[in-house]
Amino acid sequence: MAIGTTNVNLYSFREADGPPLRAVRIDVTGLASGNNTVPHGLKDQAGNGVVPKSVGIEPTSNGTFYEYQAADATSVYVNVGVGTGTTCSIYVEG
């Protein structure tokens, strides 16, 4: 099963002396047991990928979920325990 994502913008603002800050909830389906790569879609004003400042994972099905590798400019890396749920929400801010 392919991973499906739906991004929901939570907020976006600009600090007086810095770049814009954006928070997104990513509703994820179709995760497989083991390591999964989930695109987060955060971009700067030039359209380049942004490394999230923070990542939070909220299970929406039974199971164990954790970030097995630090997020990069394109993806969040989520591990799902064997024989457990396949859906979660991921919160990223960047």
C-alpha cells in the first residue's frame, strides 16, 4: 500500500527579523511496519525545501511510531512497530 498524505496548515507568521514560520499537520495513511519516508512539503519563499525546527508524531491507530532519523528538507522518517497501526498525524514546524 502506498503512503498517502493530507497536509493541513495550522498557522503561518513572520517574525520582525526572521523568515516566515509555518506549522503543518500531515495526516498519514498506508504506513508499513518498519521504516517509512513521509514527505512534509515545507518550503521557503523561493520554493526550496525547509528542514523542520520541530517534529511531533501522534498515533491515530494502535502501535508504536517514532522518528528513526532526523527530518531533512523534504521528508520525515517514521518507523512503525511490527504488526501495528498504519496511520498517524505528524506535526512539523519550520
